[in-house]
Amino acid sequence: MAVSNAQIERIIALAKSYGATRLILFGSAVETPLEARDIDIACDGIPGWKLYELASRLENELGASLDIVSLTPPSRFTEYIVTKGKALL
């Protein structure tokens, strides 16, 4: 599964509508986008269960597997994401 620009634009638009203040694409979608098996995103600004509601909606709309993590609270994993990922918002 290749990650398309249209998918990225939809992720950004929908994340903004949920209140995202920061959005980072990471994992295979950044490292090898033509070979990505899923889409990994991390974000700030979306509280609690709304984050998982966004993930479910994105999976349904994009027809792709999606992993989502919160950037808050910071950890070594989120620091890695910030360092290696691609900021979308």
C-alpha cells in the first residue's frame, strides 16, 4: 500500500476538525512510503477517546490500517517520533 498525497491531505483535514494542534507522520509511511503497510500518526490536541474516534474514522475513510498515538505526555518514544517523523501540522 502506497501512502498518497490525497490520504495525507485527508488525515490533516480530519485531524484539524477534531482539534489537533500538532500532527506527525512516522514509521514506514515516512521511511518507505511506497511499501508502507499502514499509516502511523502521532498528535496533540485531541483529548481522550476522541483520538480513537479519529483513528476509526480515518481507517474507514482511507481504507487503510492506521496506528495513532498521543504526543502527550512526552516519552522516549514520542521524542523519537518528533525526531524521525514528518510534521504535517
